[in-house]
Amino acid sequence: MTIHRSRPRALSLAACILAMPLAAAPMLSTPAAAQWVVYDPTNYAQNVLTAARSLEQINNQIRSLQNEAQSLINQARNLASLPYSSLQQLQQNVQRTQQLLQQAQNIAFDVQNVDRMFQQQYGRASLSASDAELVAGARTRWQNTIGSLQDAMRVQAGVVGNIDTNRAEMSALVSQSQGATGALQATQAGNQLLALQSQQLSDLIALISANGRSSALTEAERAAAAEQGRERRRRFLTPGSGYQPGNAKMFGNGN
């Protein structure tokens, strides 16, 4: 009998518990999923690898910009002009040598002048010229020779005077070439060194020309003197020219 009475009570209690709302039984609810921290090793490793790759790309871009900046700096250095020029000094040296050549006495360095003067003064001795004219011509030719020797010595002195100036310019240009910051400066320094050599060659040509002129006039005077000597000898030996042979007295012998 006791057993049959307790079973309906248990069933009634279970029904009441099931009929209770969820808010009335907070201890029986399950926690929310957002309150749990989930760690995924694979996802974490992938994120670290992505960040490392991004950092490497940024470093590569920085290095590329640095290389481009250095390239621009090098180009600017290569295009920088040499802050030194020896052109004016070299032109002055050449001009001084030219002035010395232009001051040549009597027979200048001119083709037409040389042809005319040689025809007038170094041609064949005139058969109709008087003795005074022959003597005047010989004196003119002698003056031409002396003047050419003086001109040659003046050119020599001018060329020697340019040596000190050329030495200073060469030292300055070599220093500029060794201290060049780019290709353009080195090239310009080399070009100016070539210009210095050209100026020195010009001095050498002027010196050879002046010496050759004096030698040529000396030989021309000698040839003209020989020709004039033959003419004077011809006149001396020509009958009726004024020479009369006579008896020569030697040692005071009247016999």
C-alpha cells in the first residue's frame, strides 16, 4: 500500500519540475560559446609567415629606392663639369708665339711675299745693273739673313718662356684629373691636357719654322753671292770693261 501511494507523488514532482520555466532554474543552463578562447596553431603560423613576407617586400623596396638614389647621385657626379679651365692661358701662349712670327723682318711668313721678294732680291744678277746696285742688293740680302737669325732667336726665347707656364698648367690639370668626381670631369681634364700638348706642338712648329727660315735665307744669300760673283768676274774679264793690263814692277826693280 505504501509503495502505491509514493509513485503518484514522484510523478507529480517530476511533472512540476518539467513545467518550470528556464529562468527559474539558472543552475541548469549551459555556458555561451563566446566565452571560450580557441588556439589554432596552423592559422597562427600562417599569419606569422605572411607578416614576414610583407616585411621582406618592404625591405626590398627600401633597398631598391636606396639603389636608385645612389644611381642618381652617381649620374649627377658624372655630369658635373670640371671647375677649372686652362683654355685662356693656352690661347695666350699661342697668341704670343703667333705675334713673334708675324713680326718677322723683311721677308715674312707669307707665300706671296716670299715669291715676290725672292724674285726681286735672290734672282739672277742683272747684266745691266751697275756695281752700286749690285752692292746694294748684296747688302739687302745680308740684312734679310741677319733679320731672320734675330727672328729665330726671338721665337726661341718666346717658346722657352712658355715652358714655365705650361709646367704650371700641366700640374694643375693633372691634379684636377686625379681629383675628378665623375667621368665628365675626368674627360674634360684629359681634353685640356691634350690642348696643352697641342699648344706645345704649335710652339715646336713655330720654332722649326723660324729656324728653317733663317737657314733658307742664309743659303739663299750664299747662292745669290755666288751668282753676283760670277757676274762681277765676267765684267772684269770682258774686253773694254775698264781693265787695262800693264807691266808690273816688283821689288823696286825699274828694269
